[in-house]
Amino acid sequence: MEIAFRQEQEAFVRVHQQSQKSVKDIIASAALAAEQEAVAAAAEAKARADTAAAKAARKKERANRKAMTPQDKEALKEKRLLKLIGAVVVKCMSKHSKSFDRDSFKKYAKEVRLVQF
């Protein structure tokens, strides 16, 4: 009977030691996971800071770009209008492009585009 009792105690001690090992393993894995999460959070925070800095730089650049003089605005508007008019002229003249060679087509298109009303 004493042998059975001793075997039971030894079995209990083995189970207890195994459970302590598994608890230690769980604690170690939880600590590792927490550390990895902290590293990921730090990386995400750094990425957000970099994105915010880049956004601020673009905003500052955009603010500098908006400071145009009225003459610059007018020149930009004129340039855009000339592009649009040029596209319409080329489209309309393309119907008759067979009667022109390439150089004369370009010459006439430029002349028509630059006509002022």
C-alpha cells in the first residue's frame, strides 16, 4: 500500500511539474507576443509619423505654389485655353488632312490656333 501511495505521489509530482512547465511556456509565449506587438505598434507609429511629415511637406509646397501673381494666373489660363483650342483645331482639320502634307498641316493649324477674336 505504501508503494502505491508513493507511486501516486510521484505521478502527482510529475503532473504538477509538467503543469508548471506548461504555465511557464504560456507565460513565455505571452511575453514574446506582447514584445512583438509592441514592436509592431512602434513601427506603425513611425510609419504614421513619416506619413504625417510627408503630408505636411506636400501641404507646405502646395501653399507656396498657390501664391501666384495675377499675371502668372492669366498666363496659365491662356496656356490651358490654347491647348484646348489646339485640340479642337486639329480635330476639325483632320477631316481634311489628306489634302495637306504634314508640315503644311502643322503650319495652318498653328495659324488657326493663334487667331484672336
